[in-house]
Amino acid sequence: MHDEPIDPFNGDPADPAAGLHDPREDDPLDPLTEVERQDVLEDLADLEIYQALLSPIGVRGLVIECEDCREPHYFDWDLLRGNLRHLLSSGRPRVHEPAYDPDPDHYVTWDYARGYADGVHDTLTEAAEEESPPTTEPDD
């Protein structure tokens, strides 16, 4: 299983992009700070929870408002996970483009996913508290 799409031209001498230069290769690589790295690791952990909770009800991934192009970008769970892992390993985000004709009804924002997970957590906590026997304090 791959974290990112496989390049169909990998190793092909007739690769149409073989002669193209990636200008990002000239940019100095600024590694993630410890705080940034921790944030990405927390996002990956949160993503696992969101997918486990939201996939069964038909949510395919998350929508993120792009700061560069001011358009919503729709990411399925695996692609977003791969993007976050790439950011951890390379220190830079992947080049992105909007998904082709996504159905916005199948994607939610990070905030929605976080709120949904918090609601499930609160409901389970309340149910567990209701089921546990009351504690009695000894008489003095």
C-alpha cells in the first residue's frame, strides 16, 4: 500500500515530464520545527479518529479552504493522510490542485469533524457515567 499515487511513468525513459525542472528543488529545505512536527502528528492522529467515525455515515474525506487559491480542496482520507506524511518527511507540502467534480455533500471541514468527534466522546462519557454505580462515602 502506498501513501501517495504511484507515478505511472516512474523509470520510463519516455516520461513526458522527464525534461522538466522542478523549481522547488532549488528552494532551501526548511525542516519543520518541533511545534510544526507535533501539529502534523496530532493532525494524523485526529484524522484516524475522524475517518473511523465519519466513514460509516458516508463521509469520504475533508474539505480545506486553500490559502493560495481561495478555493475549497476536497481530500479523501488516504490522500490527506499521504499529504500529511509527505509533509513530515520532506518538510514541504505537496503541489495540489482541486479535485475533479467532487460531491461536496461527501466532505466535511476539519472543524465539523472535530466537533463530531467531541460530541461522540461526550456522549460516550455521559453514558459511562450513568452506567457506573454511585459511589458512597463512608459515614463519619
